[in-house]
Amino acid sequence: MADVRMIGVRKAFGSTVALSDLTLEIRSGELICLLGPSGCGKTTALRILAGFEKPDAGTVEVGGEDITSVPTPKRGFGMVFQEYSLFPNMTGRANVDFALKLRKAGAAERKETVDRLLTITGLTEHADKFPHQMSGGQRQRVALARALASQPRLLLLDEPLSALDAKVRDSLREEIRRVQREVGVTTLFVTHDQHEALAIADRVGVMSQGVLEQLDPPRALYESPATAFVAGFVGTVNRIPAERVDGGWRVLNRVVPGRPASEGASLAVVRPEQLAIDMDPAGDGRVTETTFLGPLTRAIVHRTEAPLIVDVLTSEFPTLAAGAPVRVRLRDDVDDVLLIEAPKPE
């Protein structure tokens, strides 16, 4: 295991800036997810770390060693990509064993390592199948076991689950997290799926237009977004007019402390679960749509201002339906709000 640091890394492709002064540290044994929309720079960061791309400026260090100019094969990293890249003429066992042959490991070590990794990844029953005889999830687990067989200093995962269906993806992401913890390998996972990132990462880095906007544990990222982009990209938000008053900012029915993201901030960023609704015949809102989400019900409430999205406990509102008159308020347990600028008219 090793600490990883990318320091002041910049990369442009022609006039397009892919990375702008990226500084990122991954602690030994940690799983970091880089999250963001297409074109945000997350994959470029991974490719520079892997050695597939050379940065225009900045350095890459692993375990205190500057590896910026070290070729990919000599970096000692394991990699798993969206495409499984398995050898079609080899069984799952042989695919995993191939990585050990490249290390010139002895026969006894190879057998012990392969058996252990097949067990860890839940592939023992499928070890003697060829790739075309396996499901997508099984093939991806073979790719993961093969990447771990070389005892990598760093494991790089580039959208490894995006080609799988939702149920398999959910199951396999838990497998990846379990295996990563059991093996203890330092890991960088790149994804555009926020649920994936929040579910498995020790810390999540949100990127936008080549800039790392925020790097924090999942809960901190969700509950205390540092920028308007992070707030809007991670989870669902309402943008509610906020008025500056003595003691803080008035948002709906309450005055709360605010964290202005800029000088002209005038909108509070509020999650659906931070709002509450009261059934009120004289209320200023009307439910126009409800969605059953199991323990929660999501209500769209139209008011004089913009409509609001509110998540309430289904058990408390079992008959909530479109047409109900309500009043929306900020929950009493909301301590503060992030404040952003209103969008400029086009």
C-alpha cells in the first residue's frame, strides 16, 4: 500500500483544458471516488496517474517517489476498465494466473494466490469457465481478481460497472468495496454515478470542468456541499429564495445561519428531506404529484414561487395525494443552509 499524490497537475488537449491545477491525495489503503459529468476531467486524472497520459505540468508521487515520467508497465498498478479485456481463450482461473506468470511467480505461490483471489471475489464455482460462458458481473470480477493478482501498489477502476444492469451493478459495487477492504489496496475509482460513489468511497471528489470542487467523505459531501455545483450534482436540491435579516437568512418560515457561496447569494440550497409539509386548507401550496419510494413519499408542491420537492415519511402521510392543500416549511433540525446566486437571465 502507498500514499498517492497528484500535485498541481494540468492537462490540455488543444484549446480544451481537461485538468486545471489538480491537487489530490489518496491515503494508503483508502478508496477515493472521482465523480463528475462527462468531460469533467476525472478520466484524464486517472489516465495521468496510470501513465497513459503525460501532464503538461505538475507531478505524480506514489509512496513519496516521483513517478511522473515512469512508464505505465513499471508503475506496478492494477487496472480494471469498463471493457473486461479478458483473454477469451483462457478460463477465469487462467486469466488470473496470467498476471502472476508475468511476475514470474513460482507454481506454488501462483496456485495459492489464484485460489485465494477466486475465493475473495466469489468465483470459485466459475473458475474453469471461459469468458463467453460467464455473466457480465462474473467477467468483471475476474478482471478485478486479475488486477489484484499482481499485488499492485495502486488499483485503478475506470467506470468498471457502467456496462452492467442495475441489479448486478449494485451487487458488484458492494463486492468491490468488500474485496478492497479485505486486500487493503489503495484505490482510485472513477464514475459518473453519484449513488455508486457515495455507497463505496471513503472520500468522494466532485469534479467540474477540470477542477476538483470538493473532496470529502460521502456524508459531508451530501450534507455540506462546498459549491453550488456540488450541491446540484450530488442528490436533489430545491433552490429557495432567501432574505438577509438580523440573525441570518429567512428561508420559508425560519431564520437560519447561511453559508454564502458568493457575494450575490440569494437562493438557499435545500434538500427534499430538509423540508416538511403541513396539511392546511389555507396553505399556499398544492400537491401536484406524489411518488411512492417505500419508507418515503416524494411530493411535488406548487406554490406562487417555484415548485418544491419534499420527501416525507410515508407512515406519516399514508393518503397524501395530488390536489392536497399544504404549507411547506423548513424542518426545525436544519441548522444552516448553503446560499448561491440566482441564475442570470439569458
